[in-house]
Amino acid sequence: MKMRGGEVEVKRVFIGAGCNRIVNNVSWGASGFVSFGAHNAVAIFCPKSAQIVTTLPGHKAAVNCTHWLPTSKFLFKAKQLKQHYLLSGDADGAIMLWEMSLADGKWRQVLQLPQLHKKGVTCISGIMVSQTEALFASTSSDCTVCVWELVFPINGSGDCKLSCLDSFTIGSKSMVALSLAELPGDGGQIVLAMGGLDNKIHLYCGGRTGKLVHACELKGHTDWIRSLDFSLPINVNGEVNNIFLVSSSQDKGIRIWKMALRSSMSNGNGICKKGEISLSSYIEGPVLLAGSSSFQISLESLLIGHEDWVYSVMWQPPSVSSIEGDAYYQPQSILSASMDKTMMIWQPEKISGVWMNVVTVGELSHCALGFYGGHWSPNGDSILAHGYGGSFHLWKDVGNDNWLTQKVPSGHFAPVTDIAWARSGDYIISASHDQTTRIFAPWKIEASLQDGEFWHEISRPQVHGHDINCMAVIHGKGNHRFVSGADEKVARVFEAPLSFLKTLNNATLHKSCPSDDILGNVQILGANMSALGLSQKPIYVQAVHEIPERSEIDGIDTLETIPDAIPTVFTEPPIEDQLAWHTLWPESHKLYGHGNELFSLCCDHKGELVASSCKAQSAAVAEVWLWQVGSWKAVGRLQSHSLTVTQMEFSHDDNFLLTVSRDRQFSVFSITRTGSVEINYSLLARQEGHKRIIWSCSWNPHGYEFATGSRDKTVKIWAVEKDSSIKQLMTLPQFMSSVTALSWVGLHHQRNNGILAIGMENGQIELWNLSCNRADDGSIAPPGLAATLAIRIDPFICHASTVNRLAWKKNEEDHTSMQLASCGSDNCVRVFELTV
């Protein structure tokens, strides 16, 4: 997606995000795209490129469920559609309808449904009745179920017509699973199955436009019902009068229920012919009355195979090759996904008809808890799972039931708190409240493709036991290093292992190849996680060749029964199981000193000093600590603020350190170095800059001007004068939302021109042109500083929640294009490219 404003053009390069950890959150549409909730945004990804193509802003609460119209099941009814539609429901009960144009891939919000649900939406399920008409049902934690009719515009232009057909309450125990279907026959009857906390499946019937009435209950499951799915009518003995319902539960079982039109049975009481009696004979159940027709319901099969809760079941959609006109063939194949971290495909055995598990993927693993849902691709040759760690897992059948893992998008599944570019600019590193730091990079081997290079997560250097609040890349010579601070009193320093250096080498086509002396000096291949998930212990190169002697007592289960990591040099982007365990960086130092949880970190440009701050409610705790890179000794404690220092930044020549705080003040410290060890520092100025908390600050990369941004919705520009006083140059026009992130970049090595990126609490990002008029001595001369809005970035590629950090890539080669990285509370990491 590109957008142009004035002389600046912005396009989306990369979006990284994890999936909300909730059932019914993912949907694979007939369009081929997958939708999922990423905090309060709806994210859309393309399985072919493994890239998130856009996020849809609008929800005020976390997105619980998404559902395409048409889904992959109704591909055969969607061949003439020029637009596909998507429903999304959130934790506040709001449901939104979105439209995607197939021609240009553009999205728009069509409407927000009348809010009939008072609590979070737990499930949305729909069917295509015709090319232009859909029915869908929604249910909520408030124990209400709503049935809606949606009529699409006939020629692709015009408005959608929405009407609520029915709304009813279903007792005190809420429903969490729904499935709709058209019943076979000529009656035009609709059946709605729902299941939830009362362990029963409730069936409701009615006409397409009338009210639904309770028809019957199906009992058998002994725990919560988690998923339901109707098949399309299945051909049995030449008659297409049978429809099947599959259900799954927290009792670890899957049940297949058959609904047969009574006239297709041998007699009125539903007894089967003797010739049909086999292992798959029916266990007779209730009769479903629907209009003038009646259906005999029977238990077709009970599938036992999973070792934990079965969160989803889904019938395989009709395959593309079998579709002619509106005809279809419903394969007898079911996909199940479970918390035991496996997905299974079940099919009836050809001779006996007994349902068997024919494929199992995603073996039991130490990496994470299991899967929240499984989904078929529209043509049935791929299956997708989403897991507890916000991760996706994709397998494709390459022939003969050989299912191979495929690349998928990945990202954080909690707010992303900090982001920074590597000193080489080859990758970005992000920190999050999901207790991980992650490295994303463009994998340039794929640059020969028409779509250009694709970004992927290539390493997960830190997997921690506390939420990570901040991180800083250490500049200067030597190996790649960063320091991170979490909800603990200690900062941790990490150094790149040999396996990462070689993987990065492959990703950048040897452009970032470290010098031989660095590779030769790195004796650490990777890292192992400790039992409590706090320290990461190094794996040395020589240790890989040694086989450890294990005593018999090692076989006893202890707290330390965590499998050893296997550091690997990757020649293609790693998948989730590899990232979660085999890409850790070793921890080289711990920095003790702060009295509370770490909140902010920064490193100077020479790579000699790191500054850190922690959460504080008093002046004694709010001091900023300075650490010397290398020896990692504390060389300074800077006192000025009385509350938490929210952000810090060194000036371009490292002579000044700027700090901003919750106490609404900013401070400028003078930093001087006498010799190689001694650091002298002094408070140059402290000033109340804003009327509310100051969240962010940024220096002019070519001067002593700096910007501060605050909850009072303003950005102010200041300058350090020759006499060391602070002068306010200007205040930008007030913004619509709190300013939470700032980053200033220079233009074309012109000292007087720059762009200030401004991120806000509502997720929006604006770029402002700043130009200084300087005197010969470098000071600001009249008329001073000029600021103009360059571009307001499109909301569909911006964040859907608070922007927490912005970071420009230092670009020494190309002066016409620049890259801006951002992270936010919508769990997203984003990279934009600007052409000036």
C-alpha cells in the first residue's frame, strides 16, 4: 500500500504481529486470505507470501473472532463476487463488517452492526445462501444469540443491506460455538447448532426470514462444547439428503452426528435397511422437525485420539477441481486441533466406514501449549493452526499425504514496548510484554521474486520470565549486542552467538558478513534456557562436539527437564518451533543497581555508555544510571527527576543526555569523558516542558535542537544555546491524541533539514518537515525553525492502538528513500519506506 503527501511517499514494507490467544479468532476465506485479531486490530495475511498485508483499525477492544463471507467452504458460491466481506467481533460486544475489493485489494469499513451484545462476542458463523445473500449468527458471553441476514450489492457497487432476523437468550450458561447450515430438501429451512458451557448441543430451526425455534438437544459430551461445524449435504447411496454435524469438546472427544431426511430412510421410524448395518451403524437419536420435513439424528462416530481439549473441528471444503457451476462434492474429511499441540485429519475407512485418524501434524512439544484452532485452505491442500504463543503453524500436502511445514507470519502477542535498528541496519529488534525480544529482517534470497524482498522473524534472542519494558542496541565496534530491561531490577546484556551471525549472513546474501576476527573470536554457538526462564546460558562451540555423560539420576524428572537447544544456521527463514527454542542469544552480563523495575534504556552513538532508568515515585529512585560498555561498571548516577524517567537519548555527538519524565520535566545533562574510564557529568538544565506527562523525546541528528512529546497532545521544539541555556523554538499545532513517540531524522546530510516522525495514542503517525535557519556559528537565526506537515500516514497501515516507539534507519547510501520502524500496543511491529 502506497500513499503520497506533498513531496513524501510512504509505503508499507512489513507488519509483524501475533494472533490473539482465543478460540474462533482466525478465519480462512474463499479469497485465499487469512484474517485474525491482533489486539484491537484485524490483521489480514497472505499464506502464499507469508506476509501480513494490512490491518483494519476501528475496534476499541481486543478482537475475539473473525469470519469471512464467504469462507473457504463456500468457494463454489463465490466465483462471481468482486468483493469479499469480513465480520469481526470484539470483547466489548461490537461487530464490524469490512469489504475487500478483489481487483485492487483495497479495504473499507462498511458498517458497524447494531450492538445487541452487551458482553464480548465469542463466535460468529455464517453461510452463503446465494451469490449475493448470506446468513450469519453471533453469540456472546451475555448468553444472547443473534441471527442476521446480509444482502450484498448485485453489481459490486452500492450498499449492503443488513437485517436482524432473530435475537434470543439461551439461559444462564453462554454458548461459545455456533454453526449454520441449509437443510437438504425443498423446504428452505435453516438449522443453527450451538454449544457451550452446559455440555449440550442445541439445535434451532426456522425459515430463511422467520424466527428460529428450539428443535432438540444432543447429549453425549461430558465437558464444554468448543467447536461445531455442519458439512454441506453429503451423497449417501445416490441421495443428497444427509447432512453431518461434527462437534468437539473439552472432554477430548469428537462426535459426528448424522441428520438424515426421514423420507430417505427405509421407513418412517428411521430404522436402517439390514444391508446397511456395519460398524458405522447409527445410534438412534432425536428427530429434528423443520417445517414440513423431519430428520433423524444419530451418532455416526465417536473419535478419540487427542490427549487434551479439542478446540476446533472443521469439515474439508469442496476441492476446486470438483467444482462445476454451483455443483460441489463434500469430502468426508475432518480437521481437528487440540491443546495437545497436534492437528489430526480424520476420514472414514473405505471398506468398513469406520472413521480413522489418517494424518497427524504438530507433534507434542515443549515449546508451548497447544492449538486454539485449525483451518483448511480453500482447496484443501493446506492446514493452518494458531497456538497459545500467538503463533501460526502451516502445513501443505506435497503429495502422498506428505505434509510439510510452510512459512507463516509471526510477531508479538502482547504490546510491543520498544524497537531499534541494528547498528548495521540489517535488522530490527523489538521487545514486548509477551516476555520476548525478537529480530525481524528482510530475507534477501527472495529478492529475485517480483514482490521484492520479504521480511521474516529470524531470531528470538530472549525468552524471559518477566514482561520486557525496554531495550537498546549497543553501537560501536565488535559483535552485535543489546541490553534489555524487564519488570525486574536488573538489566541484562546479550551478545550474538555464532549461529545468528551466520544466519544473518545468509539472510543478507553475505552483505553483513562480519570480519573474520569477529567470527573467530565468537566461541559461543547459541544459548540454553534455564528452568525458570530468567537466565540464558551459553552453548560453547567446542561443547557441541563433546557428548555429555549422563548418570542414571538424570532420567528422573526435575525442574531442569528442559530439552537442550540445538543452535542452527538457517538457510531459510526459521519456523515457530525453531524460533522458540533454538535461536536464543547468551546473556553475558547483568547490571544491578536500580531499586525498581526497569523502564527505559538508551546507548550513546560511540557504543561507550548505556543509560538506564526504572519506575519511580521518589527522586532517590528516579536517578538515571550510566554503565560503561565492556566493563559494565556503573560510572554515574544522574539525579534530577522525582518520578519515572520515561525516555532518554544522547545527542548526535554524545556530549548531552536528554531525559524526560512523568514529572512533566525534561533535563539535559552534560557528559564529558576524561581518559578512557572516567566520566564527568553535570545537570545543565531542568525545565517543566509540558502540562502533562512527557512520554518521548528526540534530538536533531545534526544539531543541539530536540523535540519533546506529551500527554497534553503537544510537541515542542527546544534548543541548547551557546551559554548552555535552553530556549523554546516552537510548539507544533495541537494533535488529536496524546503524543507517545518521536523520532527525528536528517535529510540528505543537510544539517538544516529533517523529518520528525510523531506517533500518538490513537495509533496514528504523522511526519513533519523541520527546517532550521542557522547563523554562521551554528546557532538558530531569525526567522528560526519552520515546521510543515509532510504526510499523515494512512490508518490502514498505521497502528490501531498506542504507538510506543519510532526509530529511523540510518541510511548512508540512498538519500531518496528512508525506512521508519514503529511498534505499538496493538502487538504490531511495522516498517515503512519513505521516498522523499
